Amino acid sequence: MYIYKRIKDLREDRDLTQGQISKLLNTTQQQYSKYELGIQEIPVHHLITLADYYNTSTDYLLGRTDNKKFYK
């Protein structure tokens, strides 16, 4: 459940639109909206792209840690 809130919060913290992020993911805004609403699961390759883009870990996005910092 964390992922939906976290990807939305990260996007909004940077004043980005769903359309901008959907272009990054090479998907539609409607599809990305479904990820944020929890209607559809986000594919792993999109999860990795978002973690890289936001300079955080997939563990943070998935709610496995509350540490936003990227780690190796």
C-alpha cells in the first residue's frame, strides 16, 4: 500500500504532473494515474525507473524502509 502514496508524494514534492511522469515511464497519464490510485500494480521496470529518477530506493517506494536516501 505504501507505493501508491509514496510515488504520489514524491511527484507532488517536486511539483510534477502525472503527465510528466508518464512520459518518463513511456506510458499514458491515465495508466500512471491508476498506479497512484492503487487500481493497477506498477510494473517492476517502472518502479526501478522511478527510484532512479527520485534518487531513492525501491525498498523506500515499497514501504520496506522509511529511509528516503539511496543506498548501494
